[in-house]
Amino acid sequence: MEEKKNNIWFLIAKVALIFLVFEAFTKVFGGLIASKLYSSLLNGKYIIYAVSEFVVFVFAIVLLIIRKKWYIFKEKKINFGESVKLCLPILVLSVIIALANATELIGTDVNVNNLISLIIYVVLIGLFEEIFFRGIIENELLEKYSSNKKEILISIIISGVVFGAVHLTNLLAGQDLLTTMMQFVQTTAIGILFGTVYYKTRNIWAMIFLHSFYDFSVLLSEVNLVTDCGYVSNVPISITAASMVASIILSLIYLLYSASIFEEKKTKIYNN
């Protein structure tokens, strides 16, 4: 009987301790995180873009349910880590750009509101674009055209071209034609690379991470700028020419690497 009472008091003490630790954590760390998050929602310059991404993300989820493709979140041929490593060019480039931009921010007063809003923004971009372009469009194509290797390749290329074509709408936001065309070529190549890796791995979470991380690394350089995101006019011709060369080289790397992993082993016929 005495042992039973001791066990009850021990249980009560254990529950009380857990409760106190939880309360301390939520009050101290939770309060700090919540206040920063609230501040970024009010003042972060990327929030307006994040809101628009959230809207299309919800649309993608609804479409996913209608098309009965919810299985993409569970379907995995290769685990997360191996899937990320398989997309080596994007991973390496993202790390290099992120380190370069982070180095420039060292010693500066980082705008925390912009940083938090940027993280929210890129996560929503990764979620929407990978669910929509890989999870829905590429899977739709593969369900209809995958009876042989050629059809599979065509399906991946089409999904990549559609992904690149969406970025042509940046013309409407004030971006010049030459920059937009370079972006179209490069994003098409990235779309083909992502499409090939997704076909091989069926790991949508790895693609979401890579997409979000790539956008974060590129936009990190703007996190301390007070002005909203915009397009720079009157860019020197030397910089434009260098950007064109870099864009073409990167696009070729993405396409050649895509071809190498597509041919790496016998391509399996798509089976939903």
C-alpha cells in the first residue's frame, strides 16, 4: 500500500515537473519566437509575396485532392538525404550562394523581420511549385505518357518547359525581355533537373527543400534592403553579358547532369 502511494506521488511530481518545464519553455522561448513572428508579419517586406504564395499553395492542395494525388507525400523510392544529394548541382550552387551572402551579412545589423518573412516566403514557394509542377503536372504526364523511355523523357521535358514558361510572367512585373528570356532558359533547365530527380526518387519533400533552399540562398542578399523586391534598370552591358554566359553554362550543367542520372540505370516504367 505504501509503495502504491509513493508511486502516485512520484507520478504527480513527474507530471508537475513536465508542466513547469513546458510552461517555462513556452513563456520564454515561445514568447520570443511569437513576438518576432508577429513583428515580421507586420513589417517583413516579403510577407505580401508570401500571402500570394499561400493562396496558390491552397489552390494546389485543393487540386491535389481533386486529382487524387495525395499519395505524393508518402510515395518515396529513395530517402530524403539521398534524394537531396542526387540533385548535386543545385545543392552545391545553393550552398555556395548562401555562404557568400551570409558572409556579407556578418557584422551588419540583420533585419530579423525581413529574414523571418523571407523564410516563410521561400517555404511557401517550394511547397506550391513542387506540389503543382512535380506532384501534379509531371505525374499527370507520366500517367498518360510512360509506356517507354522516350515518352518518360518527353514528359519530364514538357513539365520542365511549363515550369520555365511560368517565369515569363515576370515581364508583366517590369523585368526586361533579355533577363526574362535568360530566366526562362535557366528555370526550364532547373525544372528538367528537378523533374528527373523527382522521377527517380519520388520524394517530393526533398524537392520542396531544395527549391526553398535555392530561393533562400539567392534572396538572402536582399534581406537588409529597406525597399521591396524590384528589378534594376540600366544594368551595364558587361554585367548583362556575364549573366548571360553564366546562365547558359549553368543551364548546360543542369541538362547534362539530368541526362546522366536519367541514364544512370535502367529507367523503370511509371506505375501509379
